[in-house]
Amino acid sequence: MPAIVGIVKLTAISSSAVFNIGDVYNISPQAESKTFAGAGSFNTGDHLRNHNNYNITTTNDRDLSDQANAFNV
């Protein structure tokens, strides 16, 4: 089924990102990462005030390996 897409503005895209418009069968990422961050870590904007009196980021990752993307070529 064809997709009808209006205006698209792409400002930036990283080298390992996937950008798709329309119909797609399979999207395979070429890179992976794991991010741990505490409260207020990814806030962006003007005049932000974060009040984090007590913050603990728990990073218990008990498995030995995560899902690999070795076959996503």
C-alpha cells in the first residue's frame, strides 16, 4: 500500500541512524549502544532548573551479552 507523505524537514542525522519515509519491510540497525543516565540528564532548553536532592542510577546488567547485530549488513 503506497504511503502519502507531506513535507518532511530533516535537520540532522547521525552516521548510524535509520531514516525512512514510506513503506518498509525490514529496517536493520548497523550500530548499537547502551546508555545509563540519572534524573535530569537529557533535558534541553533555556532556563532549566533541575532539583534532584538524592539520585541513584542503578546499572545492574546481569546478562553476559546483549543481543548482537552481527547479521545486520
